[in-house]
Amino acid sequence: MTISLLTPTENVSSPVIESLSLKELSEKTSSDYLKRNFMCKVKVKNVEQSDSWWYNGCHKSKCNEEVSKLEGKYRCFKCTRNYPLPQKKYRIIVLAEDETEAFNIVLLDRAARRLIGKTATKLIAEGISVCHIV
Ligand SMILES: [Zn+2]
């Protein structure tokens, strides 16, 4: 499987996105580069087996914050908004490689949703219904 990842953020609004190998990316450590977007073409070699492949997130699609339960509501401190229920979002750790390097990469909600083709909420709901059949 070959996927394209944007790093370090998922912001695609910048007009020019530089294409880098993972080795080149690993060498770009200055704070100037940390705010920029790059495109890396990688192959997913392995998916970390973990119970915490999703988290209770903020409802805003561009916000990847985890919400905190506060007085019966869920609060995103970044957006300073409360929600009656959290939005379940993906946070999947995969081992990704190209011909130069291999890295553990976190697939945040939008990237994971695009690969899997459904939301974390839907996948969790389907998983529960499968358990009921068995
Ligand atoms: Zn938020």
C-alpha cells in the first residue's frame, strides 16, 4: 500500500508543497521547517497493535485535540468549546518506509479516515455489532 502523508500538520492550504524522502525529512530539524508542510510518499509496513487507536476528540474537523470530561461535558481547551459528546477520532501508529528510511508515523483522523473509508465512530459501531453476532 502506498500513501501520501502530509507532515507535520494536515494543512493543505499552502500552495507549494515540497516533496521529500523520509531521510531528507529527518534532517530538517530547524524550527523554521517544523511549521511547514512536506509530502512524503511512503509504504505502510506495519500497524501498531494497540487498544488506543482512537480517542475522544474535538468536533472541529481541523482540530486534533483530545477533549477532557468536565462537569458532564467534553471540553476542547484549544477551541474553548464544550460538547455533549466527544467525536471519536483515529490516532493510528504505523511503521512507514520509503527507500531511504523507516519511521513510526501517527495517522491522524483525516488521513486514517481517507485510508479506511469510514469514520472511527462507524468502525467502532460495526465492531460492536460483529461481537454481538459472535
Ligand atoms: Zn478543538
